[in-house]
Amino acid sequence: MNAGEATTPKLGVQAATKIYHTASGDLLALDRCSLDVRANEIVSIVGPSGCGKTTLLWSMSGLHSLTSGEIRLDGKAITGPHPDIGIVFQEANLLPWRNLDANIRFPFEIKGEKPDRAWIAHLLNRVGLDGFGGKFPRELSGGMQQR
């Protein structure tokens, strides 16, 4: 590791602020939150319900835009969903009318891509769901849906 790698964060959050504009008024979800995560570092974000943990995670993944501040991955601003960042949602987000194979294909379809069957089989194998590709979400346990 060189000296630059030791000081440059893998993921940097600088003065992240997120305000939701609601019918009942503005809701400050993040207030100048700053955080640096180094390569290979494990970080937990903890706090009471409603303190902005999910908003921060969604913003770090590029699924939410900030009102102000900046989030960088490898020194580059995150301005939208990033292919190197994954997020596991609190609830399973499967489309109930699509079987597991079709749910896996869905994000690829949105991007105009078509993964081959071997790739889908590889993904299912990787999370221990061999043989479940034809099953619908209602036929899977909660843990299986999360995977």
C-alpha cells in the first residue's frame, strides 16, 4: 500500500444533507453528515428509527440525490446508481408476478441488456438457490427472498 492509498477514502461522504419536501413541511433527514470509509474497512451505521440511516445508504448507493453535499467512490462523485455498489433493502423487493429468474433479469432488462441463462444460474448458485429460478416470490421463504 502506498501513502496515497492510506489517506484516500474508498468511499467519502462530505456534508451530506437531504431534505424531503412534504405536504406537512420540510423534513431534514441528513444534516451535514460526513464519513470516510477506507478500503477493506467494515463500518456499521447505527441509530434509532427515523434518524436517516436508510437515507444515507440510499444516497451512498446513488438511489437518492442529496440536497447538498457530496458522496465519492474512489474519488469520483456518485451521481446515480453505480455498478460497483449494491444494496440489500430492508424488505425484499421482488415483483410478485415474475418468477425468480425473471426478477433477476429485470435490472438487466432496464439497462437494455440480456444476461444468458448460465449467468442467472451462476447467480442463483452463488446464493444457494439452485433449482428455485422458476418459483414465484410467494413460494419462497423470507430469507430466500432477501438473497
